[in-house]
Amino acid sequence: VKWEEIMKERGLMKELLKYSQYSSNQLNTEDLINQKNLAYFGKIGVGTPPQYFYVHFDTGSSTLWVNSVYCKSSASQHPLFNPHKSHTYHTHNKPFSVHYGTGSVTRVYGYDTITVIVKHQKIGLSKNEPGSHFAKPLHDGLMGLAFMPDDDTIVDTMIKEGLIEESVFAFYLSRDDQKGSEVVFGGTNPSHYQGQINWVPAQRNSHWQISPETFLTDWCKSGCTAIVDTGTSMLECLQVLSAVSVLYLQYVFECSKVNSLPTLTFIMNGAHLHLPPSAYVLQVSGRKRLSEPMNCSLVTYSIDGHPYWILGDVFLRQFYSVFDQGRARVGFATLA
């Protein structure tokens, strides 16, 4: 007698599937390093034999790229991939540029083995990285995971190679120096969340974008567009900045006032998700004397011309987040 039949007879199968919606044994887990709550990096090997790099797993972009020997600018402070030392590398030799909020990177395409996961993945090799942001050696590249039609992400390649059954990946992002941050490909890790996953439809061919009719806040009662982005460390929302600046006339204030800030409530497809002020405020300075107050600042920002919210790591640390490409949806669950 199979265990599934026993579970069905006892009426437990439905309850089991509620908490284990992706029962495939084909899961790939990548441990992530928390870089002072600014970014989360994972170690991957590129080529054969593998050359190792720490990359930023980013749902806000769709390209996998690493610094290469072709780049003579700021990338020199990073480990550099040498395609001539990999016998599985195949060049595409097509240059392209990608623009980020903090700068742009020029690369050439190629194909090679990503040893932690797949054998034949499209990868960009950096040729030019202008700007000070890319000169800071916090990471050696990006693992793009955005929901875009023109780029095959690592998830698409894993599906093609039969490494996972579901085009699903999920993030657990730890706080501060806590260990255990991870991204799981092919399903979820139930040890990191409890209860059901609250699903929100995502617009296809976009950067994991949530449509206005399913995303509401106290400052956006008629609905706003939001992008779920692990590559953004903060929470982008002009309304919150405006509200707090009116309250305190400044963005840096005494930490004793944190509890008077509002809890941000996000209504996503009917589910209420709460972000307490402790989650979006950061202590920015100590004090030389006990009589001096400690100062705090908002971990939020706004960019002129952006008509949408960006739910970055400040938001995602509060929940277990699941990205389901096959069903075009994003899910959030309460942390265990």
C-alpha cells in the first residue's frame, strides 16, 4: 500500500498538499550570505573546471553575468572569469548593455556550465562597468531571475534540463547577521514558513510586477503597481517618505520615536501583510554620551518618475516569498 493511499484514507492528503504544494524531490538549494542587510549573495561555479563567483540573486533583472577578463575598468577588483580556461565555454560574441538604477554594464554573451545547477546556461561576460557602484567589490555578478520573455533565466534552463519539475523558486532572507538565508529552486522549504501561502497574480513579461487591482496600501487605496525585487535593498515608496517627513520634518530622527511610526499594511489579493516600523527603520549612528539620543533613518527611498512601489529586501525579510513562473504569481507566507 502506497503512503499516498493511506493519507487519502485518513483524510490527510488534502491537508498535506496545503502545506507542501510542491512535492517534487527535485529541489536545488543555494545558501546565501547576508551582506549587512544590503544584499544577499550566493556562490556559483562557472565553467569546467569551475571558476567561483559570488553573485547577487536578483528578481529585478533577467540576465546572468559575471565579471570577466575582458573588463579593464572597475571589475579588476573582482575575481574575473576567463573563458579560455573553460573547455565547456561556447561564445556567442554578441555585445549588449544592461541598465540598472545604479549604473550600466556592457557584456558579451556566451554559454557555459553553471556547476551548482545547470550545464548549458546563457551567461554575460562583463566588458565595461562604468560608475563607482560596480567598482565596490560586494559581488562578482548578478543572477537575474526576472519574469521576462527575451531571456532564459537559470530557472528556464533547469526546466529544460529536467533538474526541476516546477518553474518555482523561493527566498528566505535572514535579518542582520543571522545565518540560513537561501533560495530554493523547484519548490519551497516548509521549515521557513507556517500556514498557507498567500498568492498574488503577477503580470507576465514583467519584472515580477503586481497589478494595481491586487495591491493596496493605506496610501494607495485605489490600487498601485508594485514590483517584487530581491535586488533592491530598500523599500521604494514616495508616500511613506512624505508621511514621515511631515511627521518629523526630516528623514533622520531620534530612535525613541520609531514606535510612533505607522505599521505599513499591504493588502494583496485580499490578504493583509503587515510591515512594522522596526522593519523599515535603521539605526544610523551611535552616541558618545548616554545623554545623547541615538539617531535612526528610514530604509526607504523614492526615485523621481517611478509610478510604482518596489518591494525590496526590507519588505521581503518580513515574509517567505515564492515566485511561480508557470502560474504567473507571487506568494507570501508568515515566517516560521
